[in-house]
Amino acid sequence: MEQADSAARPEGPHAVREGHFHHRGARLVFDDAGEGPLAVYAHGGFVSQAVEDRMGLFDWAPVLDAGRRLVRYDARAHGRSTGGPSAADYTYPSLADDLLALLDHLGAAGAVDAMGASMGCGSVLHAAVRVPERFSRLVLLIPPTAWATRQAYARANREAAETLIREGLDAWLAGRRRQQPPAVVSDVPAFAPTPPERILPSILRGLARSDLPSPAEIAGLRMPALILAWPDDPGHPLSTARALADALPGAELHVSGTRADVRTWGERIAEFLVAPPGRG
């Protein structure tokens, strides 16, 4: 793994230091801001840190204001990070390996807080099941479809990969535009996927091969967990969020039915991360 220098750039009240490292043939880029105990965040599929910021979905300022060092990274082949056309690189366990490599690069000696949305939720849970001692708290945002509901999602991803190869990016994007977003985030603008077109079929096939760890494996985790979800989203069904809340001992589940309530997630996360031991 190659070490890399970080370049500081100001952004709001907290300086953001950009860094990168190399792992399993990819250059993975991250932003490092704030001071204090480390919290890492893994974004959802097909977007990036920059795209999530433009969407305005999640507000990270409260986490920084609460005295956390926040590291957010672009997943393999997403945003500023690179990646190759191998489906095996985009399964949840492989993406969890990238997350653990990031912790190694950052020199995280003790347990850290880990947060993940959608695909990033899968990365975080697989990493936590593999080495639970490396994590102190988990924040799982819009957990993806899993277990009983995963088969239809996997089939749709495999078909989407074939559409991309056979008909090209425009045909795939047209199909995505026909899918109605959940009402709670219907005002969030759509963005083009950040991975290169030639990599997208591999990402879709990797996600089709993926699932969350089994409920039995998840039940073995003992760190506090906060689960944030919204309704009426087939890709992120409440059934997954509720099953996770049932499986994780003492997990806290919050479901937002309005866009205004989703905007409180940053504050909720900050409160959860700084809560005294024993919450949840």
C-alpha cells in the first residue's frame, strides 16, 4: 500500500485535507476534516462525496462541530477513485476490504466510528462482522435491500449490466429515470453515475453478487448502532432497516417521513456519536 501526502484546502469552518492511498490496484481518494476521535463514512453506489454534497442529502457539519475527525472517501471507481472492470472488486466484502485498508492507512490504532449509506452500509457491516474490535459505533443510513428481498434486486442489476453492454449508457439511464424516487426525497436532483461507463457493468454485477451479512452474524455485534431510514423505497426497504434493528442488540431506529426530518440526520448522528457509553 502506497502512502500519500495530504493537501489542505479550506472548506467552511473546517479545513479539508485531501489524501489518497493505493490498494488492490486502485487509487482511493479521501477527504479528512476536523480533529478528535475518528469517524469514517462510506457513500452509496454510483455517486461520490461531491455528488452527495450537491444532492444536499446529508449535513456533516454537526459531526465536525461535535469534535469528530471525519474521513469520507470515494469508493473504488467512484468519483475521484479509480478501479478496474472486475465484478469481484465491487462486492460488499471486497468494498469492506477497502474500508479496512483505509483505516490502516490512517493509522487507526483503536476502535473508530463507522457510517455508511446504502452500498456503504454493506461495506461497513461486512467490515464490522469481520473485525468487530475495530469499530466503536455504527451508523447505517438507508440500508439496502437484503436477504429475502435481495433476489429481485440482484436480477435487476444483472439485467442492467446486460443493457449497458448491449445498448449503452443512455439506455440504462433512461431506465433509471423511469423509476420514481421515494416521495421523501423527490426534490433531490438526479445526477449521472460517477463511475466510468466501461466499469459500470462490473459494479452492477458485483452488487448483484452481494448481500448484507446474515442476521445471525449481525446479532454477534455488540457496539451501539443508529439506523436511519425513510419509507417507500424499494431499493432501501424499511424491512431491511427493521430487521437490522431487531438483529443488532440495542440498536436505535429512526424513520423519516419528510424531507425536513431527513435534514436532521446530521444532528442525530452527532448526538449519537458523542452520547455516553450505554446509550442504545
